[in-house]
Amino acid sequence: MWHFSVAVSQLNILNSDLSGAMTVSHCRLYRVTKEAGQLLVLSVGPLYRLLYLFFRYLIQWKAKYFTRTLTMEMHHSGNSRTRCLSMLFFIGTFVTTVMAVTHYSVPEELEEGSVVANLASDLGLDVKTLIRRKMRLENISSKKYLDLNKETGEIYIVERVDREYLCAVKTTTCYLKMEAIVEDPQRIFYIEIEIMDINDNAPHFRRDTINLDVIESTQAGERFSVNNAVDPDLGSNSVKTYLLSESEHFDINIQTGRDGSKFADLILKKSLDREKQGVHNLILTAVDGGVPSRTGTASIIVRVIDTNDNAPTFEKDNYDVKIIENSPVGTIVLKLNATDLDEGTNAQMEYTYSLYTSEKTQGTFNLNPSTGEITVKGMLNYEEVREYEMEIIATDGGSNRLSGQCKVNIVVADMNDNHPEISIKSFHSPVHEKTELDTVIAVVSVSDKDSGDNGVVDVHIPDNMPFKLRESSDNYYELVVSEPLDREKVPEYDITFTVTDRGSPPLSDNETMTLELLDVNDNVPQFPLSFYTIRVMENNAPGALLSSLTAFDPDLHENQYLVYFILEKEIANTSMSMLFSINPENGNLYALKTFDYEIEKEFLFHIEARDSGSPPLSSNVTVHIIIVDQNDNTPVIVSPWRAHGSVVEEKIPRSTDKGSLVAKVIALDTDSVHNSRITYQFLQVTDATLFSLDQYNGEIRTMRMFSYKDPRHQRMVVVAKDNGEPALSATVTIKLSTMETAVKAYSDMTEVPLEYDIFSDLNLYLVIGLGSVSFLLLITILVTIVLKCQTPKSSKAAPPSRNSVISERNSTIADSTLVSNDAYWYSLFLAETRKGKMVVRQPVPKGSRYIVSSIPRGTGISDTSDSAASTLQV
């Protein structure tokens, strides 16, 4: 059940000092102030008392101030009633806060949303006005655990309240303080929520495992302290008792401290024996007094500390051991193992000989005091001593040392204990690798001190060697060469002579000798390849390293030292030694000059490697030098021909058809095929829509017919670029002029070569004649026009051909017409026009042949038709 209480007390805020000498108006003020003071409610707690003292002082000060003010105003004004009412109104406005303390008791760990109480009902507030008056809850020095439902006026849980977290220090009371604030008029209500403890925490130990060391000899009844359990809950919910798991040797005694806390002591109720049980595992359980109760456990590990209460013991009282004579020093004869039920230093053993063991025995065998291992210390000889007896004592390391003993009888067994021996009588090393077969390399002898089969000795060498043993006399053997020797395959041999007797088990011995072979110059130098192809980039620097031609000779010393030569060979009266050089020591091949691919494309010669043996051996290799082309030649424009830096001038009729050939640019590059591949493109052009340039053959053709808007002069800059990296290029500038007249095409004309001299008298006469003819022609045209205007007649004149192209090259090149698609005929055209001829090349209607005609330069059809012509058919 939740508990609700409201404590309200009246506050008397004026002292008796005010009841002295005061006027009637003073008394009225006193009564008003006192009535206002009765509206203040005394709060509970130190904070509220401080607020009370503050308001008490403030109201007293205001009362005195207003008393003095009121007295002064009464002297200056007769309307004292109005002034007193104003003063009362001000004091009533100042004291409008109602202070109250509301107390609730709430158990901890309530679920979120649980209703604590109806605060509006408890404070006497109208629920309908809570929203308008902006009622709210504010926490004091804590996080927000509760909130107010403004529609119902209920306080409900926002977050679970953990009393142990809220009040970390164990106290009997734990409060959650808040303020309920309403406005219009403003009022503050103080609320205290007491958090009641529930059994929500189980007891727990500070350590989950408690380790105790108890000496094995501890008497029954001994008490041992263990850590007590802790429970954050209070009162009956805290630790009430302890329980111990079932144990034959231990029990607990529960005690109560001054603060009421419970703790337990562990009591030994029966003596311990470590040899039976060395560790005791117990479970200590703490139980609180809550309903239902909660528990916490801790593991108690009791380790029993050993005491020296057991003597060492051996597995047997007597040990019989057999060992073969001549056993090497350190051979294990027997390993004794005494046991002690104790542990630690109480179980550490020390083995010693007793006083009854002879010094001869102690000198022949060694006893390890820590491990009890008996090993051979001296020479065992069956013929001297056949049996040894000893007595061994084992003592532990306890404070009161205990010991045990046993006897050991060692019998020595006879055996083939003499190893065969081998002796090297003579040995020849080193020998030449060309040593002849059956040559004696070494002489050895063998022997064995044993008798019978144990004294018979066999000797042998490894089978994978070019040697064999040949018996020369009793126990003497010769080592001879059985196969040819080759130092390059095996430079030396480790020959092991093994001797074995026929005893049981057989004994053996061995002796190793190293046979070194001397080198003979029997190997020619060898190159890794029989043919070398070396690619050299043209324009190389003189002295550049081309390749390293290194040969290998498996011989040694001077037989291995190689010298390299270039075998002399002349190419075009030039020796190879003038073109290439080789380092005689390491075979590095160098170029002595700069090569030009356009002049020299490859070289073929031989290089010889010769060793320094006697006699010297040599071998040679073929070297093929290939000069790799570089793009080092700029394209040269051969057509249209022009002087260096000059501009090529061409003329073309404005009536030229679309697709007509205007000019053809031909460039040559002396580099290789890849680098000399030429492409053409416009670098500058007056009208890009008028002319097209084939990037592969350099032909410039019209893309459309000329219009009246096109300028008379066209300028084109063509660049010829090769395919190298980086690319090189050349340019040519063509200045093209358009003309209104055209030359009639001659379909069936033949070439008539005519050589002339522009400075001859004939040309002067021709010019005068042409002028006269032109004047007569003009008159004739005018007369014809007049006659046509009078009597129109159809024109029989043939229209001028629109497929002809007129080309003018200064004053020394004849007008020409060219219709061609291939560079050869264009070159022919250039050659003929430079001779003062005009070349016309047109296809024959039937067939694939061409007719190339050359005519002299003229200005009209009649002049050309009267001239002689020559024809070249292809």
C-alpha cells in the first residue's frame, strides 16, 4: 500500500517588535501582513526551513519599509484609507506561492507505466485545469524516474527505480524528491517519494573462489576465517545464514557482527591425510531472509600441505643386471626408482652408495644422486672382473629425513670386444685425371687381436668408385684404378676402407682417405648458344655495349682462363675489327662506330674463345648483328615540286566538277617500312568544305563545285607525317587560283612532244598572231551577238568540258590536264611538264589501259588541235 500524508503548518512571520509604538494605520498593516503570512505553509526539511527564514526576513523588511512609507504619506495626504488598500494589494501580490510537502511510499523495481498516486486529487486540484495551468513535475538532484499525466493528474513510473542505485549508501530511508508546479496562479508543491526496499538482490561473495592452505598435521577443531557474503538489500532481505556442502573433515560456525551482519568461520572437525586426499572442494552458500529467499555461493578450495610422514621405498629389494664387457662409458646399466608418498621436498630423493660397496665398484660405475641412474664409469673387462655388488640407499629431503635401501648385482658378459684395425702403408695423392688403369694408388694392411672367427678380417671400399682392392699378400691389399678418371665430373674422392671381423656380433672399423685429381686441359670452351642474334638500334653511341658473349671452360687454373677474339672478315673493304671490339677477358662486345640503318642493315661474323692451356683449346660462335631502324629521317615532299621555301601555285577553272583532282602530294621517307608509312592531312585550308585530302595517297579533290561566294584564291597547307615514334613531318603550301575559262577535254588525244624556248623569235610571232586572232575573234563575237539578237539560231559550238584542270607553274611550265590516281603517272606528268609539254591521261572506254598525251602549251582549241601529238599507251 502506498502511504500519502500532507503536512501543513501556519507561519507567524512578524515579531513582537512591531506591536510597540505604532499608529492605527500601523496596526492595520500588521493585521494584514499577519493574515498574508498565514498563507505560507511550513515545509519539512532543511531546505524548506531555509526558505522559511528567507521569506520571514523578506516580509519583515517589506513590512517596515511600507510602514515608514505609509507614515510619511499620511502626513502629506489625508486619504489614508486609499494608501493602506494599495499597500495591502502589493503585499498580497507578492505572497502568492503556496508551499506544501506531499509524501508517498513506493516499492522499488515497479514496472514502467505503474501509477503511484493521483496527485491532483491529493492536492485538491481540478483535473480539467491541469493542462491550462501547465502543471509539471521537476526532479531535484536526480534523474527523471516519474512523470505526471496531465489528463488524469496521476503520477506514473517512467523508468524503473533501483533503490540500491539511487541510495548507494545503506540507509534506512531513501527518498526521491520532486516539485509539482502549476501556474495561473503559480503554486509549488513539494513531493517526497520514499523508495521501499524489496528482496531484489542475491547475496554475493567478494571472491568466487576462496583458497585455503592447511597443514596435514593440523589438529581437529582449528578455525579458519573465510570472506563473508554481501547483500545490498536491507533488514530481513540481507544475509541471514550460511550453508556448507557436505564434508567429512569441515564444518562452519555462523557469527553475528555488531552491525548485525552475518559471517562464517570454517572449522576442521577431523584430521587430514594428504596422501589420501590432497585437495578438498567445498561450496559455501549465503542465504538472505527475503521471501522468497535468494542465495549466493563461493567455492572453497582447501589444499593440504604435506608433512614428511612416509619413508622412501624401492620396487625390489634385490636387482640382478647383466652387461656386456667393453660397454662404452656412460652406458646405462640400471635406473633405480624409489617412491615416496609425500610431496615437495619431502619426496625429493637422494641416492648414495652404502658403506658396504667397494671402492672398485664405485670407481667402475657411477650413481646419479638425483635420478638413481647407474652408468658405466670405467672399463669393463670380462677377463679381469666378472661380477659387481653394490648397496644403494635412497633418502628423502624432509626435515626429519627418512630412507630406504636395496641391493644391486651386476654380471659382466663376454663378447667380441677387439675391433679390427687398418693401417695405411702408402698413399699417392694427388694424381692426374688421365692416370692409366691398374695404377696402384695405395697399399693397406689389416689386423684383429681376437682369435678364431673373431680375428678373421674382411676389407672393402664403396662400390660407386672407379677403384678396386687387390690382395697382394696375407692381410695386405692394393688400391688400383679400375675406370677412367674425370676431374670435371668428380674433382676428388673420399675413399673409406672398412674392415669387419666375423665375430658375433661383428665388429668393424674404417679409415678414410681423400684422393685429389689434377686437372688436364681436356675440355674446349663452350658458349651457351651456337648462334647469337643481337639487335642494335641505329644511331648508337660509339663504344656502346652490345652484348656479353661469355663461354665456360670446366677446367681449372690456366686451362680455364679464356681469351676472346673477333675472327677477321672484311665487308665492303671494311674489317670487322674496325666496326666492333670485344673485351678479351670477359667477352663484352662493343660497337666502334655509329650505324645507319639506311646504309648498313646487318653484319655476320664469328667470335672465338680460346683457353690458356697447353696446348690451347678453342671454339667459336656466330654473331648476327641486326641494325634496327629508328625514325631519324624526315619525309621529303617530291611532288608538287617547288624550290626550297617557295609556294606551289595552281590554277583551276571555277566550273570544275565535284570530285575532280586538284593536286597530288607525294612524300618519300628513307626509313624502314613501318617508319616510312606516310599519311597526309590538312594543316591549314581556306575552306574545309571545298577540298578533301586522301590521307593515304595525298590526292586533293574538290568536294563540291565552286560557287560565286567562294573566294578566287584558296590556300592549303598539307602536312606529310610518317609513322615513327615520335613522328616526323614535312609541309607544302599550295596556292590555288580559280579561272573562268576552261580547256576542252581531249578524249582521244595522243601525246605529241614539243620542245620550245620561250625566248625564241617563234614565240614572239606566236604572241603577235594570237593577239590578232583574239581581236578578230572579239569582232566576230560582237557581230554574232547582233545577228542572234535579230535572228536566233541554235548554237553548234561544243560546250567546254568541265572535267579538265588547267595548271600553271610560273612561266616555264606548260598548262596541263591530269586525271590520274597513281603516283607513277603523276611523276611522269611532272617530268614531261618540266620539259614544256602538257600531258593528258584519260582512260579508253573499252579496256583498262590509259592514254597519256603530251601537247604543247596553247591558249585555244585550234592551237592544240593543230599541233603534233605523241601517245603513250599503258
